[in-house]
Amino acid sequence: MLERMLSFYIFVFVSFTAVVFQCDSAPIVYTITYQQYTTVQIGWTQQQVTQNIGSAGNLVSQSGTGNTAITIIKYTGSQSPLAVATFLFQGGILLSKAQIGLDTTVYTITLAQYTAIQTDWTRDQVTKLVGSAGCNVSEAGTGNIAVIIVQYKAAGTTFGIVSLGFVGGKIVSKFEVGFASTINNKINLLQYNTIQTGWTQQQVTTLLGGSGTIVSQSGTQGSPYQITIVQYVGSQSSLTAVTFLFQGGILSSKGQIGLDTGIYTMTYQQFTTIEIGWTRDQVTNVVGSAGCNVSEAGSGSTAVIIVQFTAAGATFGNADLTFINGKLTTKTGIGYFLAISNKITLQQYSTIQIGWTQQQVTTLLGGSGTLISQSGVQGSQYQITMVQYSGAVSSSALALITFQGGIVYGKTQANLDTGVYMITQQQYTSLQIGWTRDQVTQFIGNAGNVASEAGTGNVAAVSVQYKVVGTVIGTVNLIFSGGKLYIKTGFGFK
Ligand SMILES: *[C@@H]1O[C@H](CO)[C@@H](O)[C@H](O)[C@H]1NC(C)=O
Ligand SMILES: *[C@@H]1O[C@H](CO)[C@@H](O)[C@H](O)[C@H]1NC(C)=O
């Protein structure tokens, strides 16, 4: 249930920001070989790609029109259903390509090699050191602005991966996942608390007796803009992790998970009582404990601290508070809604309109819902408040209402509308960017499940979902902006 809720929050943010998503477990029949993939070149027309591969592929998403139209096409590997190739076209011209699993060669890199690699190195330098060229997982642009992402398997790990980003033939970033678990650079809470933003990387290394694991690095070696992220493992438990971010060799932020084993609890009543603008001391006084500093960045007036409490009454819930320059700027509570239930029906949800006051919503629903997050000064026109209600009929249904300055700005629902809205794959392919909502509804024969709505007039954004006829998980997501189809996305086609 909680997982469902959390994935809903991710979904909400995806809907509101209109990001294109896709699902890799989709069953698709358009196939591609590795050889075909390598033949396809950046700059080809969509027709050339179709001809070379022998089919048009699955349309994953489309947005914009004419020269700015963005189209994403996907093929499945002919050898393995888990291998995927993705092509992104702008104005009908191939801008980038990416593949996972088509190149089945295993390219391995050791931690020592990974550590030795410097930003600014050429591909040849890397290949010489490592003994293999690695796997081109993604390529975009050409010449000086060519961007290539190369991956290696991290030696000695089960799932570890090293990613190198090249721009114009030179490394601009390196990144790894997995080496950290094989290394024993330990840290305890006292050491963590001792280390302060502003310290040099050398000071940190000396205090901890080791340089940790570089999880990522970008920017030229020795430059003031170089960003290095280093990880250490907790000395008490291997499940704890500490991350330090250095900019130009100076510690600019630190974060920890699980190192501070204190239990800091906040009740829902305390969560609603504390106000944006309060100092850390004021919050500590009301809650009765200071909470866990999970991340700290900057200093003085730009100091940002994220403090976490356990949500009382929820099994996995947290209350997260962000303080900037010592003052509370954002509070987010995930999990309280499991213990609190203010109900909503689909009819009530449909009645609520963008532009209503929070008081109107509270009156209609007979309760103020569960406060999920708040930022901005109390009573200001920029204050953002997110409130959740649970479905009156089904416990898996919920609605989220976002208020800006006390006025409904957006609303989102999941499973509240239990209608079945279908679309055929052919209808999906025929939909044209720029069509009005009415044109789309008429063409498909039903209005779809309106998952979220925000804003009004020219800036109105509406996200509508359909199930795909003849598939189990096939889903189409349409985003309308200012009343016109702006992005269409589909996955899970047969
Ligand atoms: C990987 O990318 C490099 C640089 O564009 C290119 O020279 C090389 O041929 C590519 N390798 C494969 C196997 O496609
Ligand atoms: C948490 O952060 C505050 C503010 O920087 C600091 O005063 C306090 O000592 C920190 N607590 C711990 C346990 O480090």
C-alpha cells in the first residue's frame, strides 16, 4: 500500500511536470539487431532509420510540431526481449540513440582503473588504460558537441556499473554504482558530526583514514568547479551510508542515511502546528526532539539543512523539514495519511474547480484532509500547500489537491475514477499533436481518465489516461497544454 502511495507521488510529479516516461517491461514486436543499431547514424532521417531496420518501431512519445517536433521510437533486441534500443528524432532527424543489452560483450573495469581516470581524458586514453573501449550506451550530437555515454561493469561486484560521459571526445563526468559496497572506508556518527562544510577533501581523508569511494566526478581536475561525490560506509552497519560533495576540493554538502540511530518522532498534530518561518529551536521546543540532520549544505545565510522525524502512527512515514538560514521553508509529511482518513468521492472530486478557496474545499468535503507538504510563508500568495483525501469507496483511491496562496491550483486523482477508458494502438498512432481535447475525445470515442489538472486558460495542463485495447498493461498518457494535445506517450503495446 505504501509503495503504491509513493509511486503515486512520483506519478503526480511526473504528470505536473509533463515528463515523458516509459516502461521497459513492455511486450513489443518491432525488433532490431546490434549490427543494425550500430549502422544507424546521428543525422539520419526517420525514414532512413525505418528502412535500415525494416520497421517503424514503437512510438513511445511525441510532442511539438514541425522542426521542433520530438519523437521517441523504441525497438526490442532480436536476441533478447530485455534488450532495448531507443531513437530520439527532432524535426524528423535523428538526434540521439541509446541501447541497453544489445551489445552483449562484457567490458570490465577495476576500481584502481576507475580511480585513475581523470576528467579531460580522451576515449583512447581510457581504452588504453582499461584494455577495452566499453559499451556505447548512448550517443547524441556530432563533432564538438557529440555526447557519448560509455559503460563498464565494475569488477568484483554483482551489479556494479561505471559510466563515463564524453563531450567532444573528452571525459566530462565519471560515475559509479557498486564499488562502494566492496570497500571498507568506515565512518561513525562522531566523525560525521565533526566534519564541517568548508573543510578540504584532504582534511576529511585525514580524519577518516581513507579517501572513501568516488561515486561521481565532473569538471576539470583541480578546477574550482570540479564536483566530486565521495561515499563512506557506517562503521556500525553496512546499511548506513554517508555522502560528501566537494566542489573544487572543498566540502559543500554532506548527507547520511542510518548513521544517526536516534529515534525522533513527530505527531501529525505537531506537524500541522509548526509553521513555515519558524527557527530550528522553535520546532525543537514543540516537537520535543531536534530530529536527525540527514543533509547539510552551505553555511551562514545560505545554509540548507534537511531534518527528518519518524511520523508517529505510520509504519514507514517521515516528516521532512527543510531549513534555510535557520528558518523552516518546507515541510513534507509522507505516511500520516495512513493513520488519518478524510474521504472523497469521484463526484466531490469532479465538483472541485481550479480557483476554489481551501475553505470551499474543506466545507464540501467535511474535513481539511491530510496535510502532505507546505512551503512559503503562511498566508502569502506564494504559499504552496498539498492536501490528500482518501477514496470513500476504495482504500486504494486517493486525491491530492494543491493550493497556491489558499486557492486550488491543481488536483490529481488515482483510482477514484473507476471507469474503463480504452484506446486502440492505431488510434494512438493517428492522434496529432495540436488537436483539441474535444477532437481527441471524439476521435477515440471517450474522454479518458483525467488523472490531473492544473492551472487555467493558456497555462492549463491536463493529463488524461487510456488503457490500450488487447493488452494487459498497455497505457497511453496524453498531456494537453492550453487545451491542445502537447505530448502523447504510450507503453505496453503488443
Ligand atoms: C562507440 O562510439 C565511438 C565514438 O563515437 C565510435 O568511434 C565507435 O565506433 C562506437 N562503437 C561502436 C561499437 O559502435
Ligand atoms: C544538526 O544541525 C544543527 C544546525 O547546523 C547543528 O546545530 C546540530 O549540532 C546538528 N546536530 C548534530 C547531531 O550534528
